[in-house]
Amino acid sequence: MNKHEEQELGLLAEHCSEEDADLLTKLEPSQRLARLGWLKKHLKVILSGTFALLIAIALTLALGQRDSSTAALLHDTITSSDYIVSREWDYEAGPARREYTWTITDTTFNPDGVYRPMIVINKRFPGPMIEVNEGDTIVVHIHNQAQNATSIHWHGLYQNGTNWMDGTVGITQCSIAPGTRFDYEFTVPKQYGTYWYHAHQGVQASDGLVGPLIIHSQEERDLQELEYASDRVVMVSDHYHSLTSQLLMSYLASDNENAEPVPDGALINGRAVKDCSKFPLRKCDNTTSNIGIPRFKLAPNRNHRLRFINVGAFAEFQIAIDEHQLAIIEVDGTPVKPSFYDRFAINSAQRYSIITNTNVTSMKTFWLRAKMLSTCFTDAPKDLDSEVWGVIQYGDEAELATQLPSSQERDPSVQSTCRDMNTTELVPSKPISAPAKADSTFYLRANFEIGAWRLSRGVFNQSSWRPNLKSPTIARAMDGLVGKNASFDAIGNRAIGAFVNDVAFNSKQELVVQTSGVQVLDIIITNFDDGNHPLHLHGYKYFVLGQGHGYPPADLASTVDLSNPLRRDTASVEAYGWLHIRFIADNPGAWAFHCHISWHTEAGLLMQFLTRTDLLSSMDIPRKNRDLCSAPLSELRKGAGPEDRTFYGSIGA
């Protein structure tokens, strides 16, 4: 019996010029600081690491210089977690109210050794794990002590009846201004699995505002065909050594043609290690307690669940554990029948739970490898450190604590195209058929186009999103519906249940599909861009009916399998490819649909679905939500992406 077969058996058994000077004089103070930071960044020599074994040696030999006083200070103030999901959790407990108090602050931290400005929750990076039962009420008290305004989006949660708690600045709320407080409160009925939360102002999620959210259910156990002895969260992310507001200014500037910032490296659960000798112009210390290769101690000869979440801004990752088979059992909160792989790809915002069996007898430590698909980066440097490692350790024997793996990967190649796994192989454990037909079909052309002042912006059809920081979509819509504003009257204006509302909204900046009553919508996205787009729909899971390269087939409608298609909240349309999704628009609210590459969202690749407007007129936005918008615009703008007019006049005519 070969190792591949042993693994499967075991499973079944149990990542300054005059022009610049002139531009700086036109910027607001916060934007000027960001631009200055970007200019400084381009004076630095950014080099990166080497092969896994050399990284391990670097860790062992503790390369670099240590500032002991700083190290001690950061150890006292910034903590991390192993993100172990409780096996003693009471799945059968009745609905509970679970409250959390979060203080958001600015800090300087070195997740991989290189110090950079960050924004953190309760002095933790990544943020604390939320663990609840289906039906529980989650209350999160936010005190924003950071310099920038922010918000928190609860990724993948339906927010049925509480759209204003979705945390999407400009759509469901105004941001939480610096020095103010806000309470998120919502229940989580009829869903369970692996979710996460992150900031939804600018690209702040990549500055530290991320964390896992796990929802348990009695049904979850019943649907799991493979039992497991332990349960952990593994967050992978690309990592930048500069504040994202600096990078965003550069990315959105004239003449950049969608050249996304290339990560400086990657992290696993907020940890990695860099060779400080390769960063002579950066403050770097790779000997602090938070630095290093994370270890996952797993009991031998047992099944173990690892909940992978890509919390990064840009990179798709290829995940593998040397000499181990991986059985995927969950996708974006949907349990699926076990499907076996040596490795799998996970795009930004996606989640995959895998089970692996610790029955390999050749050794007791193995490399967990997370490789960024750097072929999808624009002008990636040749010395880019695109791989980050963890250690899978059998047992907790003392002699293993510093032992580095000598394991080998089955296939060292990296897939060259950024795209999803073959979703037809991932079959939901609980069969649900997709509706037989759609009430309305909308065709979206995704692309990046160059407009005035040579600004490259993301577009769906002819629309490039710009948030209204003082008046969110949901507030305008509900006020219009209650006030019987004719521009929101779906029945009076259009004799159909779903339409593009280009009367109430400026469709050049806000493409909004409005529905009344329960509607089945088909969305067919054709990507004219040379990069992939992981497309996330807030407030829903959709049926993935098909995806591929080129144009959708002419006989698309007759080729889809509706019997039990994969249901998820984030699926990718590959470069020059297409994606076909279907969802039942029955959740009242304004819901973002956007590329989850954070740079693309900020470039405008977002549209909205304003659904069940027949119910919205009888709902009320809480006063505390409306009060957020009373803050001065200058405060709400802090931390948001720059306006296009920031760059006007920055180039010749």
C-alpha cells in the first residue's frame, strides 16, 4: 500500500519629483501623509527570502539584530492565538447572547520580523476568534481608538433582518469615526460553519483587522462523514510591509493600469520569519516571540480538521501538507462530501475545511506549505518569497519542539492560472436543488478601463463604484421607500420584479439591481480582464452553475446541473473567463457584490443588489446606525480610499 492509499484509508477510518511635489500640495492632510509614505517606500531596498530549508536555518540561527527592549514591549502588548476550536463545545445549548468588547488601536508590529504600522483589535493579531452556536445573538462593542475610521464586515453571514449590521461602508452604514463607539448586534440563524470578519473601509483588513468566526450546529455533526479528534483555524494571507493606505495611493494613481501592489511575503495565522539581513533599510527583529514558523501539534493516528481561510488582499494560495492526503469537507460554510486531494487552491475570502490523518510513519514532523500563485502578480520581483510554511507535528514530545521537517512535497509545481478548484467535484452533503429557472438574468462585463487623467478603474458594465461616505445605500433606499419616492417604486416604474435602478442611483458610480418580492436571479459574469476576480455576494450563498475560460457556451442554459450544485459566497471568474451563478433574492437589504481582491474593490469593481424592497419600507434602521453618519465627513473619510479628484492635474493633458 503506497502513502497515498494509506492516507485515504486513514481518513476514512476515523500570502521627490516636481510632479509629486505638485500633487502633494493638492491633497488633504491624511492623503498627503499617505502619499509621502508611498514616496518613501520607493527609496527602500526590499529584498526577500529564500527556500524553505534556508528559512528554517535562519530561524534556528536567529539571524538579525535584536532590540531587546522593543521585543519585550511588543511581546507584552501584541498577542496571537493558536485558534483551536473547542471539542467540548455544547452544540445543543439553547440560543445565547454572546458579547464581546473590542478596542481598535494603532500599533507598530513585526509579524514576520519587519516592523510596520498596523491596526489591531484588543492588541491581538490576527483578531480574536468568535465561536457561537447557530441561533445565538452576537454583540460586539467597538471602541475605535485608531486614527482612521473603520467598520467590521461579518463575511458570509446572511444578516437577515439586520442588513444595517453588515458593516459595508457606503452601502449599509457610515464608518465608525475615530474616537467613537458602535455596537454590532445580530443573530445567526439557519447557517453554520467557517466564516470570518474583516474591516470594510479601504484595505484596512490587510493592516490587521481580521479574525475567524465559527458557528456550530447540531446538524453540522450529522452531516460530517469523517469524525475528527481536533479542530483548528488556519488563516493564510499575503503580507505587506507598508500601510495599505500608502500602497492604495500608488495603486490608484494615474498611469498604473491595474498594477496591484505585490506582497512582500505571506503569513500563516499572522506568523512568518524573514532574514533581517536582507532588509538593511527596515527596522527588523526576527527573534521576538511572535516570529517563527507556526506549529500545529496533532495527535498521531487520528483525523484532524483544519479550517483554512484566505484572509489576504490579493494572492491566491496553493495549500499542501507533505506526504498527506487532504479531504475537503466544507466550502464557505457549506458541508460537502469528502473529496480527496494532495493540494488545493484557495482564493481571497474563500474557506475550505480539510481533514487529514496523522498516520504517516516515516517521520513526526511535516511541512505545511502555502504558496502564493505569483504568476498572477504584475511584475513580481524574481526574489519574491512566495511560499510560507507551517509545521505539522505528531504529538507534543519535547524533542519535537525545535525539530524541522525533512519531508518532501509530492508535486513541487505551482498552478499557473489563478482560478477556483473544479467545483463540480465538491458536492454538498445536504442536497438542495437550484431553482429550475431564473426570473431575471443580468449580464455583467468585468474589466479595468482607463478614463480621465489616465486613471485605471474597475468596472461592471459601465459602472465603477464610489462609496457615499455620508449617506449609505440602505438609508437612502429605506427613506425613499417610506417617503414613497417614485424613483424607488418598483411596481409603478417597472412592470418586472428585478431591474437596474438608474433613476434613484447614478449608475456610473452605483450599479444597483433592485427587486421586489422573492426573485430568482441569474448573474453571468464575463471577465475581459487579464486577472481573476473572486466575487463575493454579501447576505447570500449562491449556486455555482458553471465557470470556465473564454465566453460562456451558447447552450449554457441547457448544460447546467441543477440537482445539487455547490453553494458558496465567493467564487472566482478567471482571467478572460466566465462565471454563472444563481441565487434566490429573498433577503431584504442592500447587498454588495464585488471582487474580493481588496485593491480591485477600491478601484470600483463592486455593484449592489437592493432586494425585497417590498419589506424594507416596513423596517427601521436603528438610531445608533444613523448617528454614525452625523460625524463630520472629514472624520468619516479617514482611512477610506482616495477620491479620483485627488489625482486630477497630476499628469500632462
